[in-house]
Amino acid sequence: MADDWKDQPVLGNIDREKLQMLQNLAEQGAGKSPSDLLPYLLQAASDGQKKGMHFNSQEISAVIQAMKIGKSEAQAARIDRIVQLMKMMNR
């Protein structure tokens, strides 16, 4: 996965360490099936919290927005569905 997504202006206020963690997460999650991806993301979020890595709501929104750049409507909708599932599971 290319690193250029981290240079999106919308991500300018996010710590580079957090962006690197997200890059590693994306690389490790690449190729996982949709059914495997959600549990993987939830576990990664839990691991990050244990390590003291927290994202505020503005950072999360910025990352999601950056993920959608250059994606088709269908791909962006899929990202939205995954986000909604994660929100429901974190209640």
C-alpha cells in the first residue's frame, strides 16, 4: 500500500506516529476477507487503546474522509457500512 494517503491535507493535524500505526494496520489487513476484516479492526482498536493510542472524533472523521478519496461510490459506501458496524459494536 502506498504511503501517499498520509499526505492528504485533511490529515494534517494528526500525529505522524498515529498515521504510521494506521499504515501498518492497513498493510496487515490487506487481503483479508470482509468477514475477517471487522474482527481484525476491532482487535487492532483494542490493542491501540491498551498502548495509549487514542483518536478523537475529528481524527477519526479525517481518516475516514482520506480513505474515501479516489474511491468509487460503491467503495465509499462499503467504508461507510464498516464504520457503522464498528460504531454499533462499540456501544
